[in-house]
Amino acid sequence: MDHKNLFTQVLITEAEALKRTASRFEAKEAEKLVTLFEILAHTGGSLIISGVGKSGLISQKIASTFSSLGLPSFFLHPTEAMHGDLGRVTKFDAIVLISKSGTTEELLAMLPYVSVPKERVIALVGNTNSPIAQKSGIVLDASVEKEACINDLAPTTSTTVALALGDAMAVLYENVLGVSKEKFAVNHPAGLLGKSLSLTVERLMISKNDCPSVDENSTLQEAILAMTQKPVGMCAVVDGKKLKGILVEGDIRRAFAKSKDAINSLVKDHMTAKPLSFAPNILAFEALKAMETPQKQVSVVPIILGEEFLGVLRLHDLFKAGFSSSLAIS
């Protein structure tokens, strides 16, 4: 047996099935879906996805995708629905029924008790003349010529088509409702995209109470002692609440390279008076791009509001939050 050919033939079979599915989709069905999405957005209804077996697993993924785009969506198991979960369904919702045969008994048994009008019932079926299709206002043709399975039994091609139709519906919703990256990020606060579009430096910075600080007339010895007690990579040079400059370890090394008596010199003679700084509301991702450049890397930056010193942002803290250098310079 040519195992490589068998493997690639599965991919080809499923790809060809998707092309046939795309060719069968009509404009009138697209308009029905658009109208439905607009209704759900207006009423605040949820999109329910239901199926049994492998179709149930596909249903869960589709529901998860819609939820990530901001449309409340959940998987409803038809058997559990008949034992109390119908209480999750409201008259403002819509429901997608996934069935290869279009005759899934559990779905047909549940449907009469679902308080959703026919025009908001979507059938994603392999037989457009089936009982489930006839009870639905929107019918999406998910038929396949054969499963990729050797015995034409295991759901393979059919589940791929069902999943792709769910993805297509979700992207259509995304377009109709104008889901931007920023809106998407609201539902992904822990993901990298969410962090890139919503996480500010204020949430990552080290507070001024945990940062070393001295005034500009302090000695280098006093600054070193403060930095030893609170090691964050720099010392803020302040006048009251106002940031006058910063002192980093490189400044100290350069001071001693010039004079062995630098320990008693004044901080103002060695500090950086106008360092790179960020406001507390700047996005952490933007801060990373400013700190991590091909020309120069800045490992620590003061956070200020106006001229008031608020804290310190370290490159280490950005990396710890999940950001990376490759993102900054890409």
C-alpha cells in the first residue's frame, strides 16, 4: 500500500468536497443569514448549535468560534435539552442543527419544544430534502459524495464540510457586525492578540513604592545603596514627585571608569536627564516595540504621568507577560 498516497488522498478528497460545497451555496441563503445575524444583534439573542456524536463535537467548536467573535453561542445536547437544558433557550435565539442524514432522531424529538421560530432554525445537513431541512428556515447543503474513510463510514469528509460551513457562517457574522481586532481582543484578554490590543504598561509596571529613588544631589553611593535595596534595574532621580532623570547600572560603571572617587560624586552628574518614558495608558505591545529595536535595546523605562514618576517597566516583565522580540520588530 502506498501510505503517502493514502494520506494525501484524504486531504484531496476533503478539499474537493469543500469546493463542491462552496459552489452550491446561493446568494439567497447568504441574505437569510445576514438578516438573522442582524436580528440576533438587535435582540441580544444567542446562537445555539446542536448535534449528536461527531456532529456534536463540531457543534461545540462552531459555538466557541461565534462566542469568540462576540455573538453569545453555546452547544445544546438534544438529549440533555429534553431533560432540563431547554431552559437555556429563549424566543430571541436562533439554532443550528447539524446532521449528515438530516434524520437524527434526537434533534427531531427536541425541535418541537424549542421556542425558536422556523425562520431562525438553520439546518446544516447532508440531505436538503430531509425532515430536519423541511423544519428549518435556512438550509445549508453539507452533502458529500463519500467519506474519506476507507470504508466510507467514519465521519471525515462530512465533519470537515460541517466545520467549514460553521467557519464561513462565523466570518460572515464577523463582516456583518464589523468585528474589529479591538472587539475581538475583548473576548481574548489572556491571548497574545488580546494582550497586544488591550494590556497597558500600568498593569505590568513596578510601582514607584517598590522602585529605588533619590534626589539629584544625592551621592552615587546613596543611589547604589537604594538600587541594592530595591533592585529593578534603575534608580529614579526625583524632585518630590517629578522625575528629573534615571540612573542605570551602565551609568555607574561609566562613572567609575572615569574616576575612582566617583562613589562620592553627585547623581546629577551621571544620570540620563531625558530618558525614554511611557505614559501609564500606553499599550504594552507599543512599549515593547519602542524598547526592543534592531538599533538599540532598552531594558527598563520609567512610567510617568505628566512629569510625575509612577513606576518602572522592565523588558523582562513584557517577556514574562508573553510578548517576544520577534513581535516587536516584525
